[in-house]
Amino acid sequence: MKVLISGAGIGGLSAALCLLHHGCEVAICERAEKLDDIGAGIQLPPNAMRVFAALGLDGALTARAFKPTALEARMGRSGRQLFTIPLEDAAAQPRWGAPYLHIHRADYIAVLEAALRARAPDALHLGAEVSGYSQTEESVRAHLADDRTLSGDALIAADGIHSRIQGQILGPQQPRFTGSMAWRATVPMPLLEQKSAADKPRPTACVWMGPGRHCVTYQLRGGALANFVGVVECDETLDGTYEAAESWAARGTPAQAIADFKDWHPTLTGLLTEATELYRWALFDRKPLPKWVDGRVALLGDAAHPMLPFMAQGAAMAVEDAWAVARALTNSLTGKNGAPQNIEPALTAYQHQRHARTARVQAGSRANAKTFHRRSRVSQIGTYAPMWLVDKLAPALIYQSQDWLYGYDVTYDDAYDKIEAGS
């Protein structure tokens, strides 16, 4: 079976590697001329690491990542801790089957690209933008912007939130502006050495909550970099198209960022003061799509289920998708001599298997935006006081609340049956 893939981000590269692992041939098209370092930190949770363990890439990713000591939540101004989930090997890793890591997106992509080139040297086509597709009963063709075409048995669209292929399947999908703007920055840790220990970024994945805004801090590259992501509700009116407003390459100024987090904890204001490059973009919300599949074509990752970044699961869901679609397609090899058969039913089964879980993560991400941004004193007490009490009195409940997310193993054949049974 030959599978075409549009997009060489985390989802597309993961799909290529999973398909190769399952015995397929792949051709992956990426419009960029090179896979560069746009982006910053990404949280790499256990549910995604299970896939990379199955692919033999967990060691390479761990070597370039940072292993946090805990997940925690704090109040944005005072720094008061609300809860903590220790991630030491004795606690979380045996429970969830894999480590929880932080990794720079550039390092993440580099590991996946190197693995792809080692396993299929000619599979990656750079400077090749897929603008659409056509298909027959026997094959599918990817049409490139330069008028070339590639033919295969199936086409996987991992081309992101502004997916051309999604648009062809479903027509224009206008998202809703959430009213929030997101910030991101990375700062070398040596620039923060003069700060007190209490004011340095912690070796944790820390959510800082406050009225109408929140941020997340963690470390990268073995502790050499501090990563900052912030989200602020605003009354801003967007100019131009949402595609431009939603671009990760859009920049902001230090003055804007510092004003947005004025009077917040010194850990946060100190990071923003030292940041030389700050990126700022609009956050849009989208409902779960009703359809991911058109014949021999299927959506994956953000093209299928774009979500707000409030559970740090967007890339992880794409990685899970990658294994699921590869397994579904290879299960369709029922014809003579292994000839690909039943492609559309296989892709429909993939959508059915993945839709409920990704919709749940989308809904959870949307709900977290409200949880993180409580404005009134009453709503803060009603939300954050129970978190603090559970952390003090019944910390095991916090682990249990995350089991459905981090303990999920898409590489296990009966994983969906386990989830549906509630185990």
C-alpha cells in the first residue's frame, strides 16, 4: 500500500513513521523548503510517548527533552500552589506507562525527520504543496501547486488548521474568535541566574491562573531554556483574515506582554523582561467536525480536530491519530497478494475510533479556559479551593482524574474497547 501524506509537521511525520512501521510505502509532501525551528516548547505526554516507544524513538526524544518533576497549578499573582502531580518515575511513569517530557518543537521535528530519512530516504518531498485531490475507485491523486501529481492508495491530510484538503471535503469552515490572544517566548536560563530561587522558572509544567488570563511555564533542552506560553482575554478587533491572525509567526512586543501580565509573579514578569522574541496570535475555537473521510482521503491532527491549547494535547492527539490510521489501513489489506482493499471502510473505522476521544479533549480544552480565568472572588474560591483541598487530603484522586488522558495506549489493539468500557 502506498499512502500519500500532506504536511510534514508532527502529525504528518508521525503518520509516515507509523505507516512505515506497519509495512506501507509513504510519500509525504511539505510546502516549506526545509523543516525549520518555528515554534517553541511542546509538552510530550505519556499517551504520545507510548507511540514513540513502539516506534523505537522514545530514547532519541528523551535525550533532547526535559523531564519535569511535576505538573502543578499556582495563582498567577501570589504564586500560591493549588495542586501538584509528581512525575517522578516511582509515581507517574509506571501508572501511565511512559514518561512526561517537554521538548522544543524544532528538536521534536528533527528526531522525526531523521528517523524518516533513515527508514525511507526518498519519502519526504519538500517545496511540494498539496492544493487538492481527485480519486477513482482504484486510487487517489494529490495535486500539487506546481501542477505535479502524486498517485497512491490513500491520502492523509496532516496539513494543519488551515487544511486545504479539509476545505475540499467540507467546504469553508469559519472558526469563532475566542476573544483571547496567545503569547509565547523562550529565554536562556543563564539570563535568569541572578534571580532568587523562588523567582526562577520551576522544573515543572506549571499553570499560573488569574482573572481573564493564564500562562504556562516549563523548561526545555535539559534545562537550558525556559518556555513561556500566555493567554489573555481582550477586546481586540482583528484586522484581516483569521488565517493571518492565527499565524504562529505573528509577533508582539515586550511592552505589550509585560502590560498583559503586570503585577503577576516575578517568575513571569522576569521571563518576559528577558525575552528578545515574543510571538502573539489570536485563538479561534472550532466545533468537532462531522466528517473526516472522503473515499480514500482522511484528515489527521489539527486538520481533523483543531483544539484550543489548554490541555497541551493537540500534538499528542495527532500522534495517536497517526498510529490509529496506520493500523486501520493495514488492517484493510484483505485482497489477493496483499493488494489494498476496503480503503474507505478502513478510514471510516479510523474516524469512528478517534472521534469521541478527540472531541472529549477539545471539550476539555475549552472548559479549561474558563477554569484558568475565573474573575470573581466567589468563582475563584468555588473552583480553586477544592483543588487545594484534594491536593492536601486525597492526592490520589488527582492522578485518577488524569488516567483517561495520560494512561491511554493507542498502540494496544483493544485500547478502544478498554476506553469504552471505562477501564
